[in-house]
Amino acid sequence: MSTQSSNTQRRVSVPDGGSCGAVSFWVAWNIMEKRFRTLKYLWLLWTLLQSALHVDIEAQTSQNINVFFINEVDNEPATKAIEVVLTYLKKNPSYGLSVQIESIEANKTDAKILLEAICNKYVASIEKKQMPHLVLDTTKAGVASETVKSFTQALGLPTISASYGQEGDLRQWRDLDEAKQKYLLQVMPPADIIPEAVRSIVKRLNITNAAILYDDTFVMDHKYKSLLQNIQTRHVITAIAKDGKREREEQIEKLRNLDINNFFVLGNLQSIRMVLESVKPAYFERNFAWHAITQSEGEVSSQRDNATIMFLKPMAYTQYRDRLGLLRTTFNLNEEPQLASAFYFDLALRSFLAIKEMLQSGAWPKDMEYLRCDDFQGGNTPERNIDLRQYFTQVSEPTSYGTFELVTQPRRPFNGFSYMKFEMDINVLQIRGGSSVNSKSIGTWTAGLDSPLVVKDEEQMKNLTADTVYRIYTVVQAPFIMRDETAPKGYKGYCIDLINEIAAIVHFDYEIQEVEDGKFGNMDEKGDWNGIVKKLIDKQADIGLGSMSVMAEREIVIDFTVPYYDLVGITIMMQRPSSPSSLFKFLTVLETNVWLCILAAYFFTSFLMWVFDRWSPYSYQNNRDKYKDDEEKREFNLKECLWFCMTSLTPQGGGEAPKNLSGRLVAATWWLFGFIIIASYTANLAAFLTVSRLDTPVESLDDLAKQYKILYAPLNGSAAMTYFERMANIEQMFYEIWKDLSLNDSLTPLERSKLAVWDYPVSDKYTKMWQAMQEAGLPATLDDAVTRVRNSSTATGFAFLGDATDIRYLQLTNCDLQVVGEEFSRKPYAIAVQQGSHLKDQFNNAILTLLNKRQLEKLKEKWWKNDEAQANCEKPEDQSDGISIQNIGGVFIVIFVGIGMACITLVFEYWWYRYRKNPRIIDVAEANATQPNPKDGGKANDGVILGHSGEKFEKSNAALRPRFNQFPATFKPRF
């Protein structure tokens, strides 16, 4: 009624003009409006029917699976990834998958609470008939991971875990049987693979030491042994100090004191920045290397002024970047780090699809038995015939960051070898003025186990390596260590050549300097050390180099390599006996006053013999007729007497003796005197020459200990001093022990009698020697000792006790020093390193290599036999040698002087008789025929004229007159 009234009213209100057309239009409009509404309702109905039909089809084809999702606290990437997977499956119904998630947040510290929570959820699902098809475990490590592994392994629940650990690290899954290995699976997350980049870098750059610092984005507890296993790299793995900058500085300083100069920082960008800003500027020099490794894709920023580091960050494969971008923008997969979020997303989706495929293909067992937690008795785990491993590896779903590297070989272990493969970009990052001014990609690393680096710029890679520079402390001691300004390191010597050979094998550089106190190292009464040993203990030195003896007390606090030199003991050095050589040494047998007395006796005896022969009536010259028939007639004038006395001292003899008895008594007395003088001279000459070569008062340590004229002492603070001091202390201790036993009243008379002796049973040799050394004063340096030895004499002076090598080298380079006696207390020389240092093994191998190559013998020959500093000394006289020309050569000079004087006399004689006298020699008969001629003034020639001829000499009256006017009948004139 109302509609009709309305229509009527409408019709009434239509204007009169054109009323029929208007009515027709209006009717048509109403009809069309009704039909449009009908179509609209039909379309809505069709849409609803279609939606209902689609829902019904989806309900018929969608596969429902129940999943237990166990995650650690603070593992937000895994939580977010599961949420995105569920959203992704809902918005993509084509997967035909419906997942019901039961989430459990794992407690990291309390295994009991976590196990109760899991069991409660598990029992509730059984009661609701919604037993889990899969346990998705994203716990990382530790208590939570082990609890989940124990739960799933005991109840036989199919599990896919993303826990950290390689083969053997999952203790609860370590000894799985073949059936369980098919449904208890583990895929290592990216944060468990990224630390393997450290191993690749260490192997590529041949790094010998490393400090690995990490934050809570990495789990390294299981990496301590496996990360650098079978690599000779000394390393420390420790978490980054979180308390503050000061604590981080102390942490890095402690690592540096461990002789580490290669640092790896694993963490997020914030952790890397904090560590870099806690480092001293000196630790960014050439002998240090810094490596930053992160899961994030951003850039490192730091307030450092000048630093160059190697920076590794992940990057998604190009073919997966579009899919990753879609997940981030459409499904809000934005949890950092992206690498971890993408991994958990891909792992969860792959796991769900594998279960769906097993359910749809009939591979999932029907009416599978589920054992309650309370029903588990330790050995009643249900038997499963579930090959989850096969279906998991066969899933062809594309990934969003990297590809899954899963073990497909049936006999190879799956757990500990399966992971997601991706690439990490290797960059050289230069930080200047607090910001990154230059970043250059020099290579890539593909995530994997023992995956090598792919380097594009070898030169840049070499520049990122830390130069291994060790700190060496030494003591100058020739020929092992000697200063040389022209040498590359300022030193030369046996040990310098040795360390250079070792450096060529081990590959390192070094800085060398002398220890301040010049000591190798001794321990005082308080147990404190000095010298090189103290430097090694305080971590101020890496190597102690020099002629350093291996001693038991030193080995307690430092380490020694294998010996590089023979056993070296202590020996004695003294001044070489100086036997002054003289060509006229035979004259020194008798003192000067003795020679003068002999000479005076000679002249006096000759003169006396001439006087006796002159005045004795029985002498030849005063009684010629009596001795006219003798064959030898000798007139003992002064010249003949001198000649007689001289020749009487020779083996030739003096010739004819005087005729008178008094002269003969003088001659006999002279002969006796000459015999005694010659015999005494000969004996004393032989003894004198022999004793001069036997003048060695000390030949051994016992000789030195028994005498008191020669002082002796070792260097203060040397190994020799320690030896004598300890030997004296030991003697004193033994004496005290014996004395206490001898005076012990608790002993029986028989026992005390066995200890009673007249002499001390313990020697006090070293006690007396140590006392004598202290009284003599110990030299502070080797130069002081040498000076004291040189200022001493053979009989009274100073003897130095020291290392045999030092004394032998001093003898080699000085002609006035000698080695006395044999060596004692022999010990080897070795290189000292810090206790527990890796250098010990490296140096041992290098020294043994050099020993096998006979290189050590060549060094010894170079610095001992062919040393340019070797002195060219004369060979010392030996007892078996004869008398040298230096001591007897004066005799030959006497011959030459005598011959020279004879030659001069001959010349003088020739000159005198040829030019001064010019004698005219005539025959004797002619002289006799020449009678006095009255015409000539009655002058008669008394003899043969020997003067000059000529008018000038006519009146010279110089004639040789015979001594007697009557000549023997047998006399024949010579001319």
C-alpha cells in the first residue's frame, strides 16, 4: 500500500507537459534497477559458493603437520623466521601445507626445567591426539641443546636440528645407530660455519699465532680444539670482554703478552667497533694483523685514526636476491642478521615440505608409536623406520640466501657435515680519521669445511699479513755475539748466523738488543731472576740468544731448544809464559860479574905466564942450547901467552906448554880453571834452556786449588760462579750432615764408631776455592778479567775461570793468553724461549734440519778456524822441540864477527906491508956476500934490508937483524 501510494503520489507529481514519455522512462528505470540488484546478488552468491568450494577443495588437499619448535632464549632470527614461514604458507596455499606449531622456549642453564616443559607439551599433544611429526630444534649449544638431543633420541622423535657443532660435538647424538641417523638430523647454521674462515686465512697466510675474540652472536665452545686442528698455530679463543673499554684493553694486552700479533674478531658490527677502539695505536703497525668477520652485511665504523684490517662479510648469491628481497618486503623477514634469518626460514620450510612429502607418499609409518616421557626406561626407545634424511635432501624448494650443502652419500655421516653454503666478501678496509675511507674487495670465501680463499689481489693479501717480528735479548760474547755497525741488525757472530738460518726456515723477522745488566740470568736468594731469564719471564723477550748454558733451575721458569753447540765446560785462562828469546842467550847463563872475572883471570894468567917464561932461567928463550934438539920450540912472549890461554879452553888445546916448571904450573892451574868453568857453563846452559820451557806453575784445577800465589776467580754472576758457589754449599751441607750424625747421641756406640774417622770424609776443596775467589774479587766483565790476567805474571798473578768457548776465543785472538787444564762441569748451549712457547718446537725442527745439513759445523768452522780476527801468533816452544835459533843464533854471529875481523886484519896486513914498509927482499947468501967496503965509509950491513929502496931510503939503516949471531946448521933460509 505504501509503495503504491508512493507511486501514485509520484505520478501525480509528474508535470503535465510530456507526461507519457516520463512515465515510460521511470518504469524502465525501476525494472533495470531491480535486475541489477538481482545480478549483484547472484554474483555475490557465486563468489561465496566459489570461496566455499575452494575452501572445501583446500581442506581436502592441504596436509596438516604438527611441529614442536624448540628455540633458545634470545634467538630472535629463528623465532621470526618461523612466523614468516607460517605466514608464507598461508599466503601461498599452493603448497597445500598446514602447520600447527607448539613453541617451547629453552632455558640455557636449567636442564630439568626445560625437560619438564618439553615433556608437558609432549604429553599434552598425545592426549589431544596431535602428536608431533617433527621436532624443529634451533637451540645453539650447551645445556639446552643437549637436553633436546637427549629427549628426541630417547623417545625416537624425528628431529631436524640447527645446533652448533661438527662431527662428535653433539654428544647425545654421537653414537647413533643406522636407523636413528635417518631421522635425527643436524644442519649447521651459518654462525657455525663462518669461523672456518679463520682456518682458511691461517692456512693461506701461514699464520703461526692467533687470538680469536668473539661475541654472543657466535658460539665457539666446541671450536677450541677443532678450529685449527693439525695446524701449527698457537692460538687463543676467548669471548670479548663486555664490562667496558678498560677491560677490553687489559684483555688485548694480556693476549699481546702471550706473543700474539694476529687478531681475529668475530661478532656484529658493534662488537668489532668496540674492540678496534680498545686497541693501542702501536698494535696496528706492520707486525700486527687484524681480521674482522661478521654475519652482518653493513660496514665497519671506528674512531681509529690509522688502521688497516681485513673485513669479511656475507653476501647472498645473485640468483637468490630477488627472493630474499620479496621475503623482506612482503613477509617482513627483516631480523638481523639477514643470513641467519634466511637460513632458519629455508631450513623450516624445507623441513615442513619433507614431512609433507613423506605423509603424502606413504613413507610415514601409520599408527606410529609415541612413548611418553614417564614410560622411558633407558632402553625402550621405539623402533622407527623413518628415512627423513632421504626426503629432506630431495626437497627442491629454492632457497633465499645460499644453497644447502647436504650429505647425500648413504655411508657418510650427515650430522656435522651438512650446512648452508654461501659466499663471504673479503675486503681491505682502511680506517682514517674515524671513518672508512677505502674498502676494496680482494677475494671471496665460500662457506664450507676447509674451504680455501679465492684471492683476486695477491699483493694486497700479502700486505695484510703481520710480519712475524720476535724480540731477542742477548749478551755480547765473542764469537757468538759481537757488535758490528755495518751488519744489518748491528751484530754479527755465530749466533747471529744461526738465528738467520732458523728465520729462513721458520719465516720470521727479529729485533735484537742487549740486556741491560749483561747477564744471562741467575736467581737470587729471594727467588727473583735477572738478565735474559727475567726478560723471558716478564714476556718482554721472545728469544734469549747467545752462549747460554742449559741449567736445571733455568728450565723451571723458561724453555730451551735442543742444543746447537757441543758440551762446553769451565776452564782456566792464564797469561802465556813469556820466554824472552835472545841471540846471545848463551851469555846470560853466567852473570856479568862472572864473565868479567873470567876475563880478568884470562889476562892475569896470560901476563903471569909471560913473566914466568921471561925470567925463568929454564925457559926456552933463556936456555936455547938446552932445547935446541926439541922438535917444537915455542917462545912464550906476551902474544903467545894470550893465544895459549885462549886455545886451552877449546877442544883444540893450547899447544906446546912452557918448558919451565913454574910456567907449567901456571898452565895446569889455568887448565883446571878452564875445565871447571866450561863444565859449569855447559851444565847451566842446558838447565837454563830447559827450565825456561818448563815454567808452568798451574796445569789443572787441582794445581790451582793447592797453591796460594796465583789468585783466581770467575765472572760475577756467571755460570762458573754459580758452579763453585753451589759446590761449596754442597760440601758444607755434607759436612754438617756427617757432623750431626757423628755427634748424634741417639746412635749406638757401634754406629757412632762407624762414623768416626781421623780425616774429614767430605772434601773441602771447593769451599776453600770459593773463599779464595771471594777474597780475590770477582771481575764484573770479561774485559776486566782479561785485564787482570794480562797484568799478572806467570809465578804470581791472576787466573780466570770461565766458559771454555770464551777462553778459547780469547786465546785464538790474543797471543799472550793461554788455556790451562781440561774442561769440567760441561753443559750444552741452547736458545732460550718463554715457557710453553710454540717457538720451542719450531726452533727444534729448524736446528735439527741445520744439523742434518751440517750447517752448524760450517758455522763453527767459519767463526773458529777461519775467523778474520784470529791472531797470527808464533808457535810456542814445546818441551820436545830443540833449541830455537832465536836462543842460539848468537854463536853464529860470533863466527861471522870473527871471520869479519880476520878479513879486516888481512886487509890491514896487506896494506901495512905493501904500502907502509915496502920491503926489499934479498937472499941470505947475498946478504952475507955483502961485506963492508972501505970505499963506502966502512959501513957494514948487519942484516937483510927490508925497507924501501931508493935514494930517499938509502940511509934508513932499517934492517931485519937476527936475534942471535949463530944459526943452527940445519937452518935453511926461506928466500
